[in-house]
Amino acid sequence: MTQAITSTRFRDNTRRALEDAQLQKALTRAEVGFIGRRAGAVAKLPEYDALRDESRDIKDHALAHLDLYLERYEERVTESGGQVHWAATPEEARAAVLEICKRLKAKTVTKGKSMIGEEIGINDFLEENGITPIETDLGEYIIQLRREAPSHIIAPAVHLTKEQIEADFRRVHTKLSAGRNLDEPTALLAEARAILREKFFAADVGITGANFLVAETGSSVLVTNEGNGDLTQTLPKALIVLASIEKVVPTLEDATTLLRVLGRTATGAEMAAYTTFATGPRRPEDPDGPGEYHVVILDNGRSSMLGGALREMLRCIRCGACMNHCPVYQAVGGHAYGWVYAGPMGAVLDPVFVGIENAKHLPNASTFCGRCEEVCPVRIPLPKLMRHWREREFERHLSPAPVRWGLGIWAAFAKRPRLYRFATGIAVGALSLLGWRGRFRFLPLARGWTKFRDFPAPEGSTFQAQWQREQRRRKHEGKP
Amino acid sequence: MSSRDLVLGSIRRSLGVNGREAPRKTTVEDRIVRHPRGLIPARAQKPPTERMKVFKDQVEGISGTVQQLGSADEVPAAVSAYLRSKNLPMRVRRGDDARLQQIPWDSEKTLEVSTGRSDGKQLAAVSYAFGGAAESGTLVLLSGPDNPTTLNFLPDHHLVIIDAKDVAGDYETVWDRLRKKFGEGKMPRAVNWITGPSRSGDIEQKTLLGAHGPRSLHVLIVGKP
């Protein structure tokens, strides 16, 4: 029911991605853009790293008291005339949304970008029930025309080139003149703006996500640059905010500290164009705003994560920096990951939601270079959490047989230091003799490597042997 | 068992708590009542004259424009001049803000000023900001009849007046003013932080202005800090 899982075909997905010239062009552009802009914004704020520590601590504090802050948040929402709908599962979240839409006899629904919406597959579900969902974020609108899923959590159409978007607009916007000039990105933007303007006014219900929920005031916080989120939450009869339990923070000050970090890490902006704190429905004296205000709070396994090894992942504020800086994501893009969340954060999260047996490749799609952890605004130890999944895979015999056997053989040696030293000494000696000009163009058991590049032949002795020699030398010379 | 109880129960099992522990409740209550500030960047703590420069530089850095006026009486002429410079019809829409009502709009004979929300047909709107934060050039606007939210997002051109004294260094100062006005824990329906005109980077990562909201944002700072 939720988005189809193709994570099981990760290997094929990556091969196709690597051969896709358009995608590679788009990914190269994204990599340079995202990394450069974030670095620029960080350099301009000397307090940035200290703010990251505070952001981590705020989220840790909120998670440690999550039950109480959620109760407090709900109280405040109710006081302001809004309604909280609790959903343990995606099914319950979808049912809550549909119930509201049906009661209001909604025909069309405008949508601000929401990853929870992707997680629960709300668009397909609404369509099956005769309600038309219209994505209004430019990137989301484009991929909806293509019937694709977002390939990035904050830049959903980052995998596309301008030419591809132009072709889609010409294919779908058939009422417009075929001879119109769409060479410039501004022309594409203007066309989407004009078409979506009408949709905003016609929509019965608006659905958005939330970046934070504030327990102090019962507000949902939405950060956007285009203004589509605000038209979505202002114009329709009812607003439905899709959020998950870990979005709640204690106070406006806490949300503010996190906002200081969010724009910079996500897009390199000091602050996004629009940050809106929405609290309840239209007040009696208000000339505008939605008549109803609903928040659907989704659990979907997060409450269990809170008690386990993946708890730190719940600090995530969905900025996308880990994927922007990941060499694997940069090479294959988001679709290859095969489910809603991509990159390092997806490699940790997707197995929670779809089962490790369906997403077993993702935690392995990492070189453990550590850049994701280095840039994470809330300091999530992503490599450690991916390693957690690799260990579960090994335990559950989900790793491929050669890997398990190889590790078993290695472990048998590693547990016997003398035998290990002896065997590695022989192996290194033999390999250095057999290598041709210091390289192997072909090596049994390592064909996955040598098929694409040479394997360097070892030079000299093993690390352990060198270490021991060095220790002896230092002892001899009387150095510590 | 309701979904609510199911979710809260599962959270409590994971945390190893029952939700009735007095120290935890006190911690939460205390944090909400005291709402302690986090680290405020040095950039947000400058004296008034420098603060105004930071504010201006930040607004201009994100493609907004800024004009300083001696008093609110100069607003109508500034609005007219702006509309002329953009080749726009001499019409603006505004809300019922008392400060907007006091402005001598009649001083500009050709300027047509209407009040109320936007239905999408207005090209230019004038709002009065509740406050601003210099550190990012952010304007803070509140929903309600004084300054309808639709005026912030539907017209192509958004002109925002702000009293110089209301430009704070940081966002936290604005929150405290808001608490004074509405009471602790209370908010108007919408608090809009506006930082520059509407923009999108969704096509090949190029920043384009005027995605769904205003294509341009013009800030009129009134008086001295």
C-alpha cells in the first residue's frame, strides 16, 4: 500500500543509475551545489558547531520526555481549536486523512511537501478513493507529473535536468501553445506557478508536513522557500498536518535553535524564505486561514526505536546533508535505494519501516567514510547505526553465504593471534611475490574488485610485524 | 485500546517510565515555563546602529530591498514610488492594522488603497510587521484582521513596513514580545517568518525568485532604532 519497495533490487538499481547519463549529470551538479552552499553558510556563522551540540541536546531531551511533551502538545492543540489524530500505523494515518476529506466532500487536495506523506503513501490512497492530490512544491509537482517518487528529501527532483522537465510540461500542459518558449528555467517556473495558482483556490483540503511541533504552544512549524506550503495551509477549508512523534520539541526557543541550524545545513540559507508557526484553525475575527486544523501524528515503529540501538536516529531533522555528502548517494542518486528515504539516513531508517530482509543492501551501501556523521547537524552516528543493521543481518543469516563463510574463516584465525600472525605473514609474502609490477589484474575470490580495477600487491611485511619491530626498536633506544 | 494509548504506552515502555514520575513532570513543566534561551550568535547581539546595518545587509543578501523612512507619513510616497519603478498600477491592498490606518494615504492622490484579505487578484500588498530579526533579515508577521496572511503570499509584490525599534537582533526577543502581547503559551493562528522573496531551487539547483509567493519583497524601515 505504501510506496513500492525496490530496495531488494539495489544492485540492479545502482547499475542502471550509473549508466544513466542524464542522472549522472544532475547528480554532479547537485553534489557541487549542496556541499558548497552548506560550507559557505557554516563559514559565516562561527557559532555553528556549538549550535549543533545544542540541537543534539534539545532533541535528546525531547526524546527522553517524549510522552509528556506529546501530551502537552496535544493539550495545546485542542485548546486552540485543533484536533490531534494518533496513528500507530500508516493504515491508521491514511484512514484519519480520508475520514476528514470525505466529511468535507473534498474533490481535490493541495499538498505541501511531506515525507510522512510518502511514508504512508497518501497520494495513491487518496486517488484510489476518488480524491485528487496535487503536489505544489515545484520539485514534487514535477515528479508527480512523472509518477515518480522523490529522490531526495528536500530536493525531490534533483535527479532531473531542465530538458526532462520541459518535456514533461509539454506532455502534460496540453492546453498551452505548443510553440511556447520554455528554454529558460524561469519560464518553467512561471508556467507551474500559473497552473498551480488555480489549484490552490479550488482545493478543499490542504495537507502539509511539519518540521517541528512545539509543545509549549501547540504549533506546527513548516519551513519552505516557495510559499506553496503557506498557500496550502491558508486557503483550503481544512488543513491536515502530517507529522511523526519525534517532531515535538519543548519550546519556541528550542525550535528557534534548531531553525538556526536547519536552513544552513539543508540549503546553505541563513533562514528559509518562509517559516510558519501555525496554531489551530481560523479565529472568529480572522479574515483568512483554514476553518479546521488537524494534526495526524504517526508512530510507525518509532516508539520502539526509542528503546533500542537506533534511538539516536530519532534526532534527525530531515535536512538531507548526509545524502549530499555521501559518495554512494552522489554516485547512484536517491531512487536506487528503493524506498522513501535515501542516503545514509535512509540506510538506517528504511529497514525499520520495510524490514531488514527487504532493505538488507542499504546498510551495506556505505564506505563508512564518516562524512555523513561529520556533517549531521544533530550529530547522529550514522556509520554506527548502519553497522548495527549489518550485525543484525549477519545474525539473521541475511548476508550472502560467501560473506558469512569469509567472516567465519577470518574469525577463526583472528581469535588465535599466533596462527593469525603466521598465516597473514605467509599470505602477504606470497602475494607480494606473485603480484605483477606491484598489482594483480586478476585475483581468485576477489573478482568483484579486479573486474573493474587492479588490486595492489602488498609491499613489505604485515602491519603487526612492522609494529612489533618498531616497538622493539624504541625499547632498544630507550624511547617511550 | 485507542491508538493514542497504544503509541504513548509504547513510548513509555521504550523509555522505561510510566508517565507519572514527578521529577520528569517537573523537568518538562519547568522547561516550558522558563523556556530557556539557547546560544545566541554574536551577530544577533549588536548595538542598535550596527544591528540595523546587519538587518539591511541580510535582507539585501537574499534579494530583498530596503528603504529607510523618517516617519510613517512618508510611507504613501514611498509606496507610490515603488509601484512606479516596477511599472505597476497604482493600487495596493492592506489590512486593518491601526498603524496602517493612521498613515495619511490621501497624500498620494493617484494611489488607490483597499483593505482586506487577498483573493489573488492584487499585484501589491502592504503589511505592518510585528517585529524583525537582524541576524537573518527576517520579518515576523502575525495573522488576523490587522495584517491578513493571504497578503503575505498571494500578491506579486509585498511591501512590509517595520518600526526600527521593532527590529531585534535575534528571534528570541521577538518571542518575548509576542508572549507579552498574547500571554504565555498563546499564539495567533499564524506567525510568519519571512526572509526574502519566494524562491525555488528545484530546477537544476538554480535559485529562481517568485515561485508561488511574492516575486519581490520591499522593506520600509520607519524611524530610528
